[in-house]
Amino acid sequence: MSGRPEVLFPLFGELTALKGVGAKTAQLMAQIGIERPRDLLMTLPQGGIDRHRRASIREVVPPAVVTVEVTVGAHHAPAAKNRPYRVTVTDAETTFQLIFFHARGDFLQKLLPTGQRRVVSGRIELFDGIGQMAHPDHVLPLDDADDIPAFEPVYPLTAGITQKLMYRATRGALALAPELAEWVDGPLLAREGWPAWQAALMAAHTPQATTDLSPLSRARVRLAYDELFAHQLTLALARSRMRRKPGRPSAGTGALQRRVLTALPYSPTGAQTRAIAEIAGDMAAPHRMNRLLQGDVGSGKTLVALMALLIAVEAGGQGVMMAPTEILARQHLEGLRPLALQAGVRLDILTGRDKGGERAAKLAALADGSLQILVGTHAVFQKDVVFHDLRLAVIDEQHRFGVAQRMELGAKGQAVDVLVMTATPIPRSLSLAQYGEMDQSVLNEKPPGRTPVTTALISTDRMDEMIAKLRGAVAEGRQAYWVCPLVEESETIDMTAAEQRFKSLRAALGEGIVGLVHGQMPPSEKDAAMARFVAGATKVLVATTVIEVGVNVPNASIMVIERAESFGLAQLHQLRGRVGRGAAASTCLLLYQTPMSDTAQRRLTILRETEDGFRIAEEDLAIRGAGDMIGTAQSGLPRFRIADLERQSALMELAQSDARKLLHDDPELTGDRGRAARVLLWLMEQDRAIRLISVG
């Protein structure tokens, strides 16, 4: 697979090779991501104009686009400077006028010679009962009239590029599109009735009617599938390469796990049991585990992670659990420690704060294997941290860890198994696009002992009443979070700063009752404020979204989110998940400022209706679109030109299972379909896959 197949050369040549595309046009096209003929082929029309030939303008209801054959009559040059130039024309049934502003008479005399027949196409409107067509899109002699497509595709444009130019350029690119061997599975092609690749392109770029522009048309679905299939094939190749790297089987004895399960006051949910079994199976296998554990807020990921870590210990090795921040690492420590004690396992934490003798002692215990489970921040990546026998790395909140860091962690042990946990439910289509090379376990049930949270919407006009209620709740011994949108007073956005809110609540509720945490504080102050709240010394914690992930205070049963309309759905769901962790009935109050946009209203209403994080994630995707949901730039989420992640998740699943099946049947892609798929990878610029194949 040394280089691009020759059959694709023309598609990757210069745009200027196409008729009518000069250097300046090529520069303009580059601004909308069109740099080679291949990109033109992948830029499908987004609309169409009916230009079927009519006998007369009377056959349409103005204002409308019409194409008719006319006899050119008299020219009327403008009497004054700001008046238009008019040309009278007659079709089979009636007379109407062509209107030109700022026109040159000599040019129009040549274009429309009196007494000659021409075909004109443009938008007709009625003024005082007379038809007028201003600046027709097409004026052609009868011999050339076939150049006007009966149904003209309309392309997305940039300044300086006309529809005519796009039409001509795409025709040129279509002429270069070769017939390629079929990469889609035969039975699938037959079942869906999809055209071949080249035919699908022709059909998508030469629509015959509006129905051909639908994303559901066979040609378009086929082209979307090709894009998704190339992407999933890349991820499947990465997965199979990962699986080929020798892993180390870590088979648990079950002894330590049983001790923990016996000590638990409740039984694990079905989802937890299933996830633990999937992980145990992966760890016992000879290849490396690369699994994503998705769990909704409060679905019990900690227990699943601990069981995985205990399997590593039972197999005679060590496990590490990584968190993105120190607060979260300490939380994991608090959550895991009592359970690890039940199992009789030695667990400790390593963060940037560990210095001197204390740090040296921890490192020595790691190196001789007596420290079996380590919880930490990225401090565990430092060169002097050496494990005796690291078998498993659990990474929390993956999107804060880059792929490079995952690799680095893998290098710490011999063929370490990796389990990534995320508390943000991701819609199926997105998780396949983002983590498609990983196997996935989903926790979609809540363990017993968590109370449902009542969600209410309250306008900021009722702030005083709200604070009075809060005073009553605090007097009864309840604790509350109060989330503010911003830290510093910003003049552009009239959001109450956390500092201001802290002062006003302290004035209303009394000294020592209210605490504050925000992003700008030094970590030690932040931790101290959190600790006071956890201990129950402060009753109300005013915070920015630093508490979004992972904070666990079972006694806190009230969550106030100020200017809730300014938050995204997933974020609101995460914040709400911070309450409802104890036995007390919990409430989440969404404070909004009127007037609210329709989108904001839709977000808050969904939140009031459901606590199901996966349903919320699907809705979020529908409202915001894929790029916004995870900030495309750093998410590694592919940008598709034709496929639509929001609406084609079923197609994405099909592409994934098909890609994995193809690699299972033809691991080296050397069979007929495998060779065709290699061409597809080059066509879709999946360089990563191409590197994987050439290395493999």
C-alpha cells in the first residue's frame, strides 16, 4: 500500500485542470474546503431549481422560475440614469419584459438581437399585470439551449463563486470519476438497492426532482455510507492492531471481589454485573483490553472500576486509577478506600502534592508491589514512577486525556489493559464516531438507594422568595449547591458573578454558612472550601461549574442553577446528578431569566421531564448538532461532508459491524472486497488507516 492508487490520480489533481476554474476561483473554493476535484464530488447540491422548458410564462404562477422560448422584440434604453434597460419578448402565448439594471446597450444588442429567437430562464414576477424577468439566469440561442439542465442543482457557495461556475466545475469533476471495484458487501448492496459508487455520484449531482435531494434518496444514503464505512474501517483497523499486540491474560480468582460484594448493603444492578463480566472476559483474554465504560450520573461506575482493579490484584498485579483533577482523585480515593479495606487491599494516592520522604515511600511500595492500587492525577506519568507489575489502567473522564497520554500510560506496564470511564452519556452514533475502536459497556440502570430528583423551573424575578425557602431548608439541616455561570463580573453578559452571589447569600443566610469555590482559586483553597462543605460546616456552597463532575456529598439535597438557560443540556444533567445521592428527597431548581429562546426552553423542559441521561444526550445532539456537542476541534470527531451523525446513527452502526466483519474475514484486506476497500480509504483520505495497513 505504498501510495495512492493510480485510478484515483485525476481526482487528487489540481482544481485548475477543470474547465472554467482559474487560479482565483480555486483560491475561493479552498475557503469552503474544496481543494481538489474529489472535494467537489463530495460537495452535494443542497437544493434545486425546476428549469423544464415551458411554452409560455402563463404555465407558472408568479413569482416563479420559468424557462421559455421567446422572439426578441424592441429594446428600450433607459431615459434616466437610475432607470432599468428593458427588452420586450414574446413567448407562445404572451408578451413580457426582460429587465436589466446598470446594463450596457451594445452588450444586450448582441445578447438579444431583435427578431431572433432565444431561450430565456429566470424568475418571473408580475407588475401591473405585465410579466417582468429581471436579469435572466440563462439567455441562449436555440442550438445551445440544451445546456440548461431541466432540473438545476443548487450548491452551497462562497463569495465570488456562482451557481453556473459550480455547475460547470462539478460536471468536470464528474467526468474524472472512475468506475471503482465495489467495497460494499454484496448482500447489503442488493438489500438496500444502492447504485454503484460512480452511478451514485452522477445521480446525486444530477437530481431530476426535489425527491432526489433528500438525504434518504438511495444515491445519497449510499454515499453517506461510504464515508461512515471508511471511518469505521479505520477505527476497526486500529482496534485489530491493538488486539494483535500481545496482551497479558489477567484472570481473577474472585476471592477479593466476593469480599466486597458480601460487604455491600445492596446487590449490584444487572447493568453493573454485565459490565463487570465483560471486563473480566477482556482481561482474561490474551489481547489487550481497550474498553469504554459509559455510565449515567450515579449509575455506579466506581464499583465496576474497583472490581476491575481487584481482578488485576487477584491475578498478582497492580492497578491504577487516573482522574483529571486532584479533587476528583481524592473523591475516588474516598469512594474506593472503604471497599478496598473490606478486600484487604492496599490502596494509596499520588498527586503533584506528594513531596520528599512521603513520596519516596509511596514510590518504593509501588516498585516492590506492596502498594496494589494507586489512585492519582497525571502525576503518575512522571518518569520516576515505576510499577512492580501494572496490569490495568482505569482512566476517568477520558476527554480530558489525550490519546498520547493513554499511550504513555500503556507504556508503564507490559501491555496494560485500559478501561476508560465517562460520566457523560454519549449518543450511540457519536460514541461510535469518537470511540469506535473501543469495545463499549453501558451502565443504564441506577443502583438502589438513590432518590429521584424533582426538577423545577423558576424565573429570576422570584429570587427573594427562593432565598427565603433556602433559609428554611438550611435551618432544617439540609445542604445546597448554588451554581453560578461566571467568575468575574463581565460587562457584556449580565450574569451574576460567583463572588457577588456569595456575598449576597452570606448577607441573607448569615456568616459561616456559605462557602465559595471557583476556577480562579488556588487548588489548596478550593480543596479546603470543598472539605468544609463535605464535613457539613458550611451549608451552602456557591460554585462555578468546577463541581460538574464527580463531587459526592450525600447530605446535599438542593441544587440551584442560576441562569440555567445559558448551560448545555449535558452540563445541566451532570450538575443535577450532584444531588439525590443520599436518602433525602432532592430538588434541582433551574433559575432562568426571561425572555428565553425556544431552544433554551426546549432544553429546560426536557430536563424537567426525564432523568435518563441517554435520552437527554440524544435530545442534546438533535438540538445542538454533533460538532457543538464535543467541540469538534479537540474531540477527534471526524467532519463528514455527506453523512449526518445526528440523523444517520443506524447507518453508522451498520458501517461499524460491516467494517469489523470485513476485517474478521480478510484481516490484511487482500481479497477482492478488501482491495476495493483500500481504494475507498485512499479516496476518503483515511491516512491513519493507510499507515496502519502499511505498517501491518
